Amino acid sequence: MAAAQRRMFLVAVVVTLPCLIGCFQPLFSYDRNSITHRVITQRAILRKTAEVCRDMAAAEGRDFKLTIDDSLSADKVQRACSCTCSSTSLISSVLFQTSIANVFFSNAKVDVVYALSEEHHFDDETFKGGRDVITAGVSAVKASVRLENFVAARWSLGRACHTLQDFYSHSNWVELGKTTPYSNLIRPDQPLENLAGPSTPTCRNCTDGNCADNLLPDLVQQQEQQGQQGQQGLLTSGYFNIFSSEKPEGKCSHGGSFDKTSKKDPVGGISKDDVGSSHGSLHHKAADLATNATVELLEDIRLAVGDKNFLRLMGLSQSTVLCFVIDTTGSMSEDIAEAKRVSFEIIDSKRGTQDEPSAYILVPFNDPGFGPLIMTTDADVFKAAINKLTASGGGDIPELCLSGLLLALTAAPPSSEIFVFTDAPAKDAFLKGTITALIESTKSVVTFMLTDVLDSRRRRRSSQGVASRAVSQSDAQLYRDLARASGGQAIETTKSDLALATTVIKDSSASAVVSVFQVVRNPGRPDDFTFTVDGSLRNITVYITGTSSLTFNLTSSTGVSQSSSQSTGPLASLTTVGNLRRLSLNNDNQTGSWKISVNSNNPYSVKVTGQSSLNFIFNLVEAYEGAHGDFSLKEGRPLSGGNASLLVSVTGSDTVNLTGVSLFDSSGPTEVNGSLEALGSGNYLVTFTGVPSGDFVVRLRGEDSSSTSRSTPSAFQRQANTQIKTSAVSVTVQANNTNTEPGSTISVPFTVTTTTNGVVNDSATGAFTVRANNDRSYGSTSPSTVTIAAGSGGKANGTVTLTIPASAASGTDVTLTIEAENAATTDINYAVIRVSVAAKVTDVSSPVCQVVSSSTSCPSSSSSLCASSRWEFMANLTDGVNGTGIESVTLRQGNGTLNTSTVAEAGSANVTVATYSASCCSQTVELSVVDKVGNVGTCVGQARAATTAAPVTTAAVAAVITASSTGGSSLSMAHCLWISVGLSLLWR
């Protein structure tokens, strides 16, 4: 068949039969005894994150009270790592759990995107190819972290972890008796040893389906014949093919019902994917080794990027980002001044506390420009950037608001809250579909601060004076629609009252903010709404937006009421500004069911928030059939009339019992209840049958019997911010590679179908408008329309190309959104593809350490004389003539003083000289040395008998640059290092 047809056929096979290649189950284990990629990845992340927090606490002299083992939970690690909290403090692990989910969903996606790639799974003895996949992925992670593109780094990390983990279930490493990970898989400068040759037989037939003894026992003898001593056994992996039974003579197969090679002699397989696999008795040993190997990989990344950036990569943050998108045209001077005021107030009041924003993002826009995006963890840098904003220009009335918002949505971490300041309509309203897709994909909340919309006047000073122009209600409706889709608000006020409205920004910057209830009525109608207050909630706030004629009545669980005419009443304090009413409930309010009665025939919204550790995250997943039937992350909208599945994870409590999860249409009476399947550790698979057309939000109800609740058990409810909109249009992409290099062009084939009750309508026809946008404004081509023709099986195909400029920095990420809208413009769906850009790394060697000199010996560290004695060591560190150069030196162990200097030597690589001095009470030092592409070397020295090395010559010295570090801080420099090692120095 033609290449294109075969590609589409392979895609169809992959989509309908995931994990055909065999692997640890991606997400869920239905035998309840097998370990999945999700569990392996989560365990490793929790262990390594806890270890980093423990080491940082020790360096700062703080206690760290947490047992690090496989029983860790995200909540336990989050609380232990939050150094200022008590057992009753409000701690949110939502960001942490969301980041972990990003990694394991990317891990699971390998079994869909790369299902038939042997190197991604270490099949067919492709050990070098598999290692290349891992090391390229790790290099991409390090490059992305360097640019603070943590979301892209997590997706690259998940893919690399999958291949690494599959090594232990697909090779015979476990059968060779190995009890530690194969470290050379993440060290490309080290050889892969003891590999079975291409003609070396490795297996014999299984007997009556029993494959426990099918590996040839003479593999060890063959190793000895080849002169390879010191290790036991030759390394092999199983062959796998779903199309052909051909394999080299005498070679092992992977095994399983879909592996045709396992039907040819030698029959059977050696996989350890689950307890029912050919070598299933070794499944748990393989899973344990895969976990330890993932921990080892994470440690390599940690050493390369530093502890703080590692924790940011893991999403370990108690607070969200502070993100502003600001119109800077001529009439916005008052708005800019208020944005400065409220951001400075938040920064100054929270600096040094656990509520301090984890990062700051600023995106200015006007017309004809937008950006640049400024993202920093330094509050003073953000202050300086926002201080520079001035209101000027603008030309015509509309501005590029959505272009600025697009930058913020793709740069901010998932589940961020973004505030947009403007008083003009959007000139780029055509981006509405892209913005909506990104909102649904990132689950970020967008709130618009709209000034002077109430009187529909736009005041702009031009060179001719002051011009005024009406802003139509349809212009404002665009912002309302986007706010609703995200769970945010469109707050409309005057410029003079903006300072009162920005209270919502300060509310959102508090820790552990949760959504209890939210509803939108458009068109409006009088209605009663109930919500549950549980004992864990604090600082409950109610927001109501609507016209000035709107009235309401709030009733507590004990029957006490307060009307909208009471600014201060028995239940709450009320503030009204523009279209917003903000009620701050009194602290002594009772738990139970509350009611809000709203009287209005115009559109309005009601939102109830509070602070609580108890929250949840959700992700749409889709089921696949096959031998390893499982789920994968679903991009795009669920299909109208079809089934939908969610992976729901409850955070903040280990004593929660969910009683219901539903899809609630906040604009109508529809509520679809899901069936719950508990997966353990607060995770639930929720399935909905026959989801109708509509705009839904996820609503969760349950009981919490934790001791921190005011009553036991305490009924609670939570609601997701982001809408889930169904669609009868399906958009699927076949991106064979989401990693690329600067200067390359990638092609993304896509397919558009129409569906009926969630099933492709193969007799349908019709045309669809296609829009493809990327957040970097890179060159791209795509069809403007695709047409489903008669006899096409109800499908229309197209291709989007994306060209990465050669100037793109390694570590850049690109978000590509492909939308398809029906001819009637009544239905739209999308796919979001994230592309990681990383330059090919040619420097794969770690820095080299050479001892230079050492000091006299020390008395015993337990001796009373140790405090009065000191020891020193010195060494040279180089990255080789062809290396990228040493970038950072970190004191990993030791409480002495580290001094470094760079020496440029003629005709050879620069040398960094490190001199370390410490008390004899601390007789060990460990240094981590990282080059510019993230290769890591570790230098260890220990005080013992004195030795002397030849002195360093300085005749060829061209320049000397000196820096120093005391304790455990990192030295960022492109230098080399000499280390004066007190008595022994080991390079490992």
C-alpha cells in the first residue's frame, strides 16, 4: 500500500489497540496486583521530591519529619516540604498533583504515539536506540528547565521515564539477578556492555505455556567465552511484531496474544509487564527496579538544574502565579496604575510567606503589538517591569487582547488565574476558539477587569484630542463567554471604582483557594441555589455579577437570612462595585446547606469560594480496547451523546469518601451522574454514559472524617472551574514526533469526523473551517477548510506544518492548536499539540576531576581537637577541549568554604580550580559539577593521610575569574574548577 495509506493504517491500529507492544500498564491495573507506569512514576517523583526537601531542610538547620518510602502521598510530601506550616495549616497540593499527572499522562501517551517503535520500549534488543531516546529526552528536560519552561519539561520527562521503565519489564536484567538500576542507560558517555550479539541465541521454547525457564542458561557461558568477566550474563530483550512472526533465529520474544513473533520458535516471551505476563512472577521486582531507576534519573536532573528549579519542575509550590495581561493604550493610565498598586500590595504583604506567588507573569498588549511576555520568580523584577508600563497610542479602538492572553495561557502553569485589564474590544476576536481550547486544556481561570463598559464609552486620547466610541454589548460578551468557560468572572466597573473591584485579585492570591459552587444564568431568571459549607472551609466569599436591578437573599444552614439591601448583616459583609457584589461571610458561620435566592431576568453569575486543603483535580481520559485495555489522556472535547471518563484525584485528606461526581450544566437543569470506581490513594475513575450536548462543570460531593473538620463526618462539595463542552465534531492528530530541533519543519496530520451518539457517522458529508495557531507565531501552513466527501467513511484528512526557526533557543516549547468548525458555525472541536524544541546534544561527557594537592591529616571527627584543626583540598575540573564548558559548581555535602577560579590555558580547555576548606569536625566533601548542557559529575573527598600533588603552573594563564560559596549554595559560572582535596578524592 502507499506510504500515506500505510501510515493511516498504522495509526488506526495504534488507536484501537494501545499498548500492543506490551508494557507496564500505562494508568490503571485491573488485576489490582500489577504496578502501572503511573504508580512507578508517582512513587519516584514523591520519593525524590521528599529527599530534596529533606536535604534542603538539613542545610538550613530545620527538622524534616517524614519517612521516605513507597507509601508517600502528594499531600504528605507537600506538607512536609512546607517548612512554615503546622498540622492545621491550609496546604494545597493541587499544583503538585497536577504536575505529577502531567508527567504520568505523558508517560502513558508513549504507548499511543510510539506504539510500534522498538527503541521507545527496548524491544528487539535495541539497547542503543532506547538509550538515545532516554538521553535525548533528559537533555530536553534540562534545556526546558533552563528557560523555565516547566510544563514542556514535564512532558519530555514523562516520555523519557516510560522508555527507561520499559527496559526493566522487557529485558532480562531482572532475570540476570540484578538488584540495582543499569546506570549506563542515563550515561551516554559510558558503554553498554555484555549485550547479546545479533546471532547469539537467547531463548528456548516455553513448555506448555510455562515460560519461567525459557532463557538459555548458557548466556553466562557465552559471556565468559567472549572474555567479558566481572558481570553475569548477556543482556537481551524480547522481539515484538503485530504484523509478522519473523525474528532472528533463537531470539526471545516479548510474548502476549498480539505478538506474532512469540508463535514462532522459540515460542513464548520474557515480558514482565504485569503479573499475568510470560515472566509475570518477576513483575514486582521489575517494577521496583523501574522505580529506583526513575529516582536515579530524577537525581541526575536535580543535580543539573539545582534544588529550587527541581522543586519547580515537580510543581511543589504552595501558591499560584500572579499573572497580569494589561492593555497599554492611551486611555488605560488609571487601570495600569491600579494594576501596579494591587500587585505591589500583594507582593509586599506576602513576601517571605508561604502565600508569596511562585512566579510573576506580565503580558502587555495594544495595537499593533503585544508582548513581550515577562516571567520571573523575582518580585522586584516584576515590579520594575510593571513600573515601566505607560499608556500611549492605540490608533483605532479594538486592541490585540486575545493575542496577549494566548501568551499568558501557554506560559502560565496549569490551573493558574489570569487577570486581564482592558477597556476596549478585542481586535483579534478570531482567536476565541483557540483561547477557549487553551482554557479547557490548561484549566486556567481568566478574569477580566473591564472599565467603562457600563456606559459603553471608550475614552482614548489621540493626537487630535479625546475621542469616544461606543463598545457594543457583543464586544463585552466575548469576554464574558471566555470568563465563563474558565470559571472566572467579567467584572465591569468604572475606572474610578477599579480599586474596589481588584479585591478579587487579592482574594485569589490567598493559599488553598477552592471553588465550592458556581452557576451562570444566561438568559437570566429568578432561581434558588444551594451549596454546602463543610468544616474545613475558611474565609468563604460569594461573588454575584449582574445588572444593577438584581437582588438576592442569602440563607444560612440554621435559617438566618440576609438580603442584598444589607451591606453589613448577620451573615456577611457586602461590597458592591460595578456589576459585582462581593459577600465576605462571617467566620463563625455554621456548616451545612446554605441557599442563595437570586431575583433577576437579566444574565447573572454566582460563585462561592473558600480556603481549604480539601480539593480535587480531574482529567478527561478515553478508553482503548486491546489486550491491555486502558486509558489515555484525552485532548479536545468529549463527544455529544457518547460516554466520557474522568480520572478524579482528591487532595488534602486521606479520609474522604466520595458519594457522587456529576457533570452539571450550570445554565440549565441537566445533571449527569457518573459511576465511581475507587483506584486507591484518593483516585477515582468516573464514567458517564450518554453525555448530552451542553456546557458542563464537574461537581464533586462526599464526606470527610478528618480530625481537622469541625464536625465528623462532614459533608462537602467542590466544583471545578473549567467548563467541559461536548461536541459532535472530532479532531484527532497523528503527531509522530513532538520533539524537534531548531531549524526543522514538522508535519502534523489530522482527521476530522462527525459523530452521532459518540460514534463516527461514516455516511456523513460536509465542509469544516480549519484554524491552526501557535503561541510562538512560527511559520505554519494548514488548509483553511477540509471536506468530508461521500464514500470517505465520514472522515476528512489534512496536514498542518510548523517550521521552527533556526534561532529558536534549545528548551523552547511551542503550543499548536488545530480547530475544526462545522459549516453552520454551531459546533467546534480542537486538538492541542505541545512541541518541545531541543538542539541535538553532542557533548555527552561529564566534567573530569583531577586532584591537585591536599593538606595534612585530621584527628578523628569525634575528637575534642577536631574544632581547632582544618583540612583543605584542591582539584582541577575540565569539560574537555570539545566540551561545552562548566557552568555551575554546587557544594552537595560539607559545611566548609568553597572558592573557585577560572584559568584559561593556551591550546587547551579552560580549567576551573576549586579550593575547599573545612573544620576537621566535617571530614567529607561532595561537589556537583555541571556543564552547559547538563552533564553532571560528582566529586567526593574525605580527610585522611596527607598527600601532595605537583603544583599548578600558571605560565599559560590568560585570565582569572573568582567566585566563592559557603554552605550549599550554587555557583553559576562558565568556568572550571580545581579542588584542594584534603586527603582523598573520588570521581564518580
